Amino acid sequence: MKSIARLAFLAAAGLCASSAAAQADTFVFTSCHISGSTCQGGSIPAPGFGNVTLTQSGTSVVFDVTLINGNRFVETGAGGGSLFLFNDTIAGSTITGITTTLNGATVSVVPGGLSGLTNQPPIMADGTGTFTAQVFCTVASDCNGGSAPTFNDLHFTVTNATIAGLTTANSLGNIFVADILCGSAQTQCGGLTGPVDAVPGPIVGAGLPGLVMACGGLLALARRRRQGLA
């Protein structure tokens, strides 16, 4: 019986360790800086314009940036000439494996494709402050304003980094910015372009806080079972 209890305890500990290795945090784009819109300078309720999910994978962080309600990525001066901005001053970090999709189907940005850079001089996006990392169209005209290919999901990896190191807010309290063409489903800004941002505070229950609570309860249950069978 002791062996069974020990196995239950070890299984719980192993599950928590496995979950920790795949830690993920999700942040929601709810803050609106789209010029001329009724939500400019304000926010809209979750699920907002979409979200950013960061998953720790070894020494890299995988980004999945998803827009909803007909919103799609564009590249304008208001967004700092970038599709997506964040803060990364980690020495040796790089952006790799950038892909774009429309509702899960791959979309090619031609002819130039996409590029990503970290440790950049401050990049300004209207109303959201400055950032030090960007994902952008290698050839600007490929994604200029409304002429951009239609895609609503952006995926890439930042190497030699941690989630904590990539979720530092700038001086205005913002951590991520996407430059979007606002979908017609969102009446506050339908058809207008501009930046939207996410501030600190992952979705409740996601990432490390939820993981700690879940694992704590699981391990406590395993301990009680172990003691009861001893």
C-alpha cells in the first residue's frame, strides 16, 4: 500500500513538473488607440481585439498572437511601422520562425516575408509608448495599410528568453501592441486602422499563478492519500 501511495505522490509531482515546463500566459488586447474611433484612448471588454499567448519552451518563448472579430494585422506609421511590438532587451535573444495564418490556414507574405528584431532603439506606437522589439514586413509595401495580406494570427519564437523577461511594461504600462485593421464586427472602430495594446495581468488561471494553485492542491491530495494508506 505504501508503494501505491508513493506512486500517487510521485505522479502528482511529475505532472506539476511537466506543467511547469510548458508554462503559458495569455494577455488580452483591450486597450484602444485607434485614431477617430469611439474607443480611442479607452478600452473595450474582454475578449477585446484578440490576445497574446506566451509559452515557455526550454530556453525559448513561443508567441501566438491572435486577433478576433474580423480584426487583422496591418502596418502603419501609427503602429511604429510594425505588425507587433513588445519589449526585449535580453542580450543574445533573437526572433525566429515567423509565420502568419488566417483562422489557422497559412498565409504567405510575398515577396519579402516577415522579419523580427530585438534590442532596438525605442520604437513609438501612437498613444502606447515605446518598445524595443518588433515583428514587421521585410518589404514595407507588402503590408502597407489596407493593402496588407489578410491574416489574423501571428506566430514566432524568441530564443534565449523567458516569459518574465518579455513581459516588462514600458513607461506607460504597456507590454504588447498590435497594429490592426479593426473588423466591422467591432462597431467602436470598424474599418479604421491603428494600435491596440495589452497591459500586465494574464488571464486569471493561466500561466504560473494558476499552475501553482493547481499543483499545490494536487500535491496536497496526494499527500493525504499517502498518509491514509500508510
